[in-house]
Amino acid sequence: MLSPSTRLKDKHTKFDLYQDFGIRYYLIVDPEDTSILYYQLNEDGKYVLSEKLEAFEFGEDCEITPDLSNIW
């Protein structure tokens, strides 16, 4: 979850680091915007923002559907 003190680090430094190391998924929970950014690594090793924010698929057999009312 983003906090004011780590906002830039999470959106840029960690993003780049995780992408460079091939971390397949990166979720950023932003309470300020009441949004969840869900990134998935593509074949070129670059993160692509997913438009599907209600549920997150981590492979064929794993899907997470969070209760966002508990977050906001």
C-alpha cells in the first residue's frame, strides 16, 4: 500500500527493480486514488498494466478477488 513517504519509491524505484529482476506481478494499492494498479510482466520482460481490477489472475489456477470495501 502506498504511503506518502514511499509513494515515489514504490511507483518508480521498486517498479523498475522488480521489472529488472523478472518479478511476474506487481500490485500497487493506492488509498489516495482508491485504486489498485495491477502489472504483469510480458514476454519482453516489461510490465503491462492490466485493466482488470476486480480480480487478479496469477496464472491459470490462481485468481484473487479482494473485498475492496475493507481497504477503502
